[in-house]
Amino acid sequence: MVDLRRRNFMRAKKVSTPPAVRLPWTADETLFTRGCTQCGKCESACEENIIIKGDGGFPEIDFSLGECTFCQKCVGVCEEPLFTTFDVAPWQLNIEIKSDCLATKQVHCQICQDSCETEAIVFKYLQASVPQPNIILADCSGCGACVSVCPESAIKLSTSLLGVQNE
Ligand code: SF4
Ligand code: SF4
Ligand code: SF4
């Protein structure tokens, strides 16, 4: 007999779990999880210590631990053919500022702007009494530096790699 409670739980889990952010220049999510041997060399190679063992033991990026410097070391130590070439963007990342942002609650905060080397975060008054952050996507490198410095964890970076289902 089909256990409906279990089936509904599994469906809910699938919908609510965002796809992992893989290593920069990962070509395809399906190829990655098929080809990665979970050797852990990329984790050891990352001097920023932002690569963790994620679901199923596969490596993923945790921007709450720091930023990616695009040093390419994780890709360099990997012995599997999981990556694109370095002449394309390392990630197709989506970035958004959630409603937890202090500025949206009329509290002065511009910490994220100070962390952004490419000056992709700009603050404007709009119709609020304190300046509100806005991310210029064309200028965002996807480094994640703004994520860990935000006191409210209000900045979310998510991946849209080939083969990733954003259900
Ligand atoms: S490119 Fe460098 S900083 Fe970025 S995840 Fe790989 S090893 Fe870490
Ligand atoms: S650091 Fe976080 S809370 Fe502060 S303005 Fe930026 S997004 Fe908002
Ligand atoms: S992820 Fe984008 S907005 Fe955030 S610090 Fe890096 S370049 Fe700036």
C-alpha cells in the first residue's frame, strides 16, 4: 500500500530544498554527482574553507563561511572531468536580498556594500527613509562576499547550473 504521508513528506522535502551551489565552473549538476568520487581534495585545496561536504557527501559551496576568490585551486586538484573551461563564467548564480534586510526595516545598514569589490550593491533612498540596497546583476561576480557579512543573513545566492532542477 502507498504510504501517502511519506509520499507527501518526500514531495515537500523536494520542493523546499534548494539546489546546492557546486564548485565554480561545474559544467552540469547531473554529471557532477555522477562523476565526483567524493575524494575531498577540493575541500582541502580551498584556502577560503568555503567547500563543505553537503547532501550525500558531495562537495558544495557554503557562502555563509566566506567568499570565493576564483583562485581555481578546487578545479585544479580535481581529477575528474566535471568542469567547463575558465573562459566562461564560473557560475550562473541568482542573488537576492530578502525581506530580513535591516534597511527594509528602516534600520541604517550598508555592510554588504562595503564588502563588494565590484561595487554591485548600490543604495538608493527610493521611497524609504533609509537607503535601500539594490544589486546590479551585471556587475555581480557571484563571489558571495556579501553573504557572510550580512548580520541578518538576508542575502541569498542560489545556483542555476545546467541540469539543476529549481523545483
Ligand atoms: S575557486 Fe578557490 S576560493 Fe573558490 S571555491 Fe575553489 S578553491 Fe575555494
Ligand atoms: S548587510 Fe544585510 S541587512 Fe545590511 S543592508 Fe545589506 S542586506 Fe541589508
Ligand atoms: S556576490 Fe555580487 S553583490 Fe555580493 S559581494 Fe560578490 S559581487 Fe558583490
